Amino acid sequence: MCGGHEIPVHRCVLAAASPVFERMLEIGMREGQRQDRLKTYIEVQDASPEAIEMMVRYIYTGHVLPKSDQLSELFVLGNKYMMPGLVSDTGNLMVQHLNKANCKDILNVVRLHATCADKYSVELWDRMMAKLHGDRELMQEVLETVLVPVCR
């Protein structure tokens, strides 16, 4: 469940995709106890229903939709639920599709994880910086988006 939306997923598939979900679904865990007849519910409150649906789609297909507005949110979910494939695939797409419209969210999320000593995020940050350094126009767009103009 997320934001009042029920997102169906097979329990065994969810547990196989993520050790965090596996532990949540074990007998005795609060999340595993919320049952309605044959269904068990896990409620996710810190993500959008669209991002959770994309994560579930990834779990079943192994693919992330390119140019998604939820790439930074998927990156966070992949880290939270210990899904390295989702983190890596989403990270690659974030580098490829970094632009003026999404730079603030993407750079903030990757930088946050990199400063927490997440090895992959440090490498991803370096790739993003290399892309910015190699593309003067993109660098200017990003800086203009991030920096607040001061008029006196």
C-alpha cells in the first residue's frame, strides 16, 4: 500500500528481490502481520505510488523506464530496500538523462548518498561531475538552476 493505492505483488517475488522486504514479511514482523484474509500488506509512506509501481515493475521485469520523473526516488528506494540492480540501473539512467529539469533532485540525492560513504554513490557522483565538466552547456544550465540569483 502506498498513498491509499494498493499495488499487487507476489510475496515470494518481493522477498526474493529485497532482503529488507524478506525480513518485513517474516512471521512476527509488524508488516507481515497486517493481513486481510489472503493478503498481507506492507505500507510504504515515504514514497510516491508512482515510484513504488515502478519499483515493482522493475522487480518483475528488470527494467527501469528511461526518462522517468521518479529516477531519484527510485534510486532512494533501491538503496532503502537493498536492491543493488535497481540502484545501478537507475544510476546509469540518471547520468544519461541529467538535464536542467531534473538536476536538482538527482544531484541532491546522489550527493546525499555519496557523503554517507556509499561506494557506488561516490562513483556515480564522480561520473556525474565528469559529465558536467565535459559539457559546458549542461554545466551552465545546472548552475543556473541550482544557484539563486541575487538582485540588489
